[in-house]
Amino acid sequence: MHSNPYWGLPDPETGHAFYDGVTRRRFLAWIVDMVLTVGLVLLAIPLTAFTGLFFLPLLWLAVSFAYRAITIANSGATWGMHFAGIELRRQDGTRPDGVLAALHTGAYLGMTMVFPAQLISIAVMLASSRGQGLHDMLLGTAMINKAQI
């Protein structure tokens, strides 16, 4: 058993290049991902014979969850994260599998639905040495600048 819960991730003190600008890059990735999600929802509405308009929040949630969980499970990053040059890593330094990608996405979406939790998560992200939000701390994950570790 490791005494450091993030034993496989670069240390923020000695490997600071892995975390430099990650919080700003996360914000950029979030903007790109929101634009892509809006586009996917707009594409999905006609596929539901426009009945998707009657349950738009649920359609948004389903599309957002699927987009984020699938892209993170496949490559460790959403398309917005790829654009911003960051990727999600587990505490052992590896990319997340499908289960962790789904848990991370669910925790992220849960945080966004509860405004105080979202604000706290952003504050923690700005203050933590690894730029982790509450959902990252809960799951033992961290965003890093794209690199080989």
C-alpha cells in the first residue's frame, strides 16, 4: 500500500511542468466541450422527431454524459481536452478505463447541477497543487498536460 494516494502521478513540486496552466486549459477544454455538446444536442433533436424538445434537460444530460464518458474512456480526454493539450490520469498514472470515465463524468455532471458544489470545486481546483476539482479528489484523478509518463 502506498502512503501517497497519488503515487503514480508526477509530483507537483518536482514535475510542475505536468500541471502548469492545467486550470486555464481545463476552462478552455470546458468551453470547447460545451460548444460540441450543444452541437450534438442540436443534431439529436431531429433524430427524436423533435420530441427531444419536450425533455431537453434529460436529452442534454444523456448526450453530455455519453460524449464525455466515451471520449475519456477511449483516449483519456474529451475532444476539448485534446484541443487544450490536457488529459485525465488515474492515481497510478494510467489513463482511465470505462468505469472510471463514467464515474468521473457522473461526478462532474453532479457537481455542475449543484451550484455551490460547482463553486467549491472551482475554488479547490484553483487552490490545489494538481489543479484537481472535488470530483477529481473524490476519484483520485488529475488532469495533466499531455506528456508521456
